[in-house]
Amino acid sequence: MSKTWFSNTELFVEHIRDEFPEVVLLGDPDDERLRQRTRQITGTEFHSGAANEHAELLLDFIRRYRGAFGVGTGVAANQLRSMPLIRMAAVAFGSTVTIVANGELTKPIGQGSYHESCMSAPRVACDVIEPYGITLDHKGVKGESYTRDLMASDARRAIHEMRHLNGNMCTDPGRARSTIPIEGGIQQIINNLPPAEQLDSPQ
């Protein structure tokens, strides 16, 4: 790609602000939104179709963001100014982007080491330790129930978005083992995405 922002983080941030003003970035005047715990979606919202309308906003955003930048594995409702503060995220499992509503994580398995970047914190990447496997219970856009047993990168993506919905980020003190400045834009993000590394399970 010949776009100058592809390898320059500050130009990348400017491009996000220009093309996707709905994205809340860490350091924005309203970034307290990223620290707000989202609320459960009600049965009425599922049955009325309101939840489906919100899901379409998330899916449309991911399509446009990927089309513009070639990256993006998920987004949580509180990352977008255009969304209500509801417990909903779009998460990529493999090649499929799935709507996760009222998601809850259970049954952690072992530990994994992950290199994470975040749409709302494009200037830094983090090394974190999270469960290598996890069970995700969630609703679909009509309130139907799903249970997914996730491992490795799929588990990381689910954990990342569920933490967003709880008002937490991978950059939080005590969560990141280390942080790495991103100065080389998307090129650096793509070049620094090693696969999840399974660590010894805790005794």
C-alpha cells in the first residue's frame, strides 16, 4: 500500500479521526466512555428488533474499517459514539465476524501470552497474559443463546472485547506485562501479531 499513513502512526490517528469520527480514542475529551461498564440488553430490545439495528451498526462499522485499513478483529459498543452503552460487540472468530450480545466468559483454561493492539489506543501495543481457552456464553441479535468454546486467538479476541464492555482496556496498569510504542502505523501492527503462545497451566 502506498498510503503515507500506513507506516506513520500519527497520520494513521488523523485518518481515523477524519474517516471514522465515531471511534473513541484514548485521550479524547470523552474517553471516559471507554471506562463505562455497559448494560445488559433487555428482552424487549431483542424482541422489538432494536438489538438487531444496533448489531447492523457494528457490522457496518467493521466492514468499513477493514475496507479502509485492512485490519480490525472486533469492536465493542462503548468504543463507538454512535452506539448506546449496551453489552454488545462484533468479534471475529476465524474469518467470520459474529455479534456477541450479553456475553459472559466462564471456564478459563490454562494461560496464553498475547500481543494486543487496540482500535481505541492506536499508539501502543501490549503484551498480556490471559486464559488460553475460554467458554463464551452469549445471545444473538434475536435473543437466541449460544455457547462457544474458544482457544488461542479466538479466546483472546473474545476476552479483549468483553473487557471493553466491562470498561477495561489492554493498556490498563496491572494488565499489560509490557507496552510497546507504535510509531510505524498499521505496518507495525501487522508485523507484530505473532500467534498466541500457550504457557504452562497454573498449578
